[in-house]
Amino acid sequence: MDFLSRLFGSSGAKSKSKAGYVRREGRHAVWIYVQCSRCGEKIPVRLRTTSELQRREGPDAQLGPGQFFVRKTVVGKKCYQRIEATVDFDGKYDVVDSKMVNGKLITYEEYKKDEH
Ligand SMILES: [Zn+2]
């Protein structure tokens, strides 16, 4: 059952939202968490919803599933690898899709798991 729902869930258009990837900071910012594929560093990334999240409209609306998206280069403290992040959000700033080069999106749970 799990396998099937996962299989069909990934191609379904509705409620593809990935819970747990976003933490809200008031109404004006959200945090996402990125892991560097080179050194494994977990990097918190603050996004201002008012200026950094862009609304998809016009021709852009066809390019991704989200109502908002952000494109950002993230660099950690442990190495100089540049992580190119593109993340799509729905109208409630939940993550609906993400593409990362040199890294991956992790949940807040994963982010704080190894914190000391
Ligand atoms: Zn790194």
C-alpha cells in the first residue's frame, strides 16, 4: 500500500506537498534546510517571503508546479561548494518541488537530528 500510494502520489497533481521542509518565521520569512553533498554540512536557509520568493505568473507559471519559487545559491561554512537551489512553494509556503545541484533539501527533523 505504501509503495503504491508513493508511486501514484508522485505523479498526482494534487497534494504533492512535502511536509516538514519549511518552518515559518512569522509572516515574512520561512526557513528551509539544505545538505551539502560534498561535506554533508546541514545549512539553514532563511528566505524572505516578501522579497525572495517570486510568484510564478505569465510564461513562468508553466515552468513549475508552485505558486512561488526561489532560486538561490547556498554556501556552507565547511567547504566552498556552491549549492544551486530551486524550490517551489504553494500558496501556503509549503514545498511542492525542489531541484538542487550539489546538495539536497532536508526536513527540519533531519536538520536538527545531528545537532549537538
Ligand atoms: Zn560542503
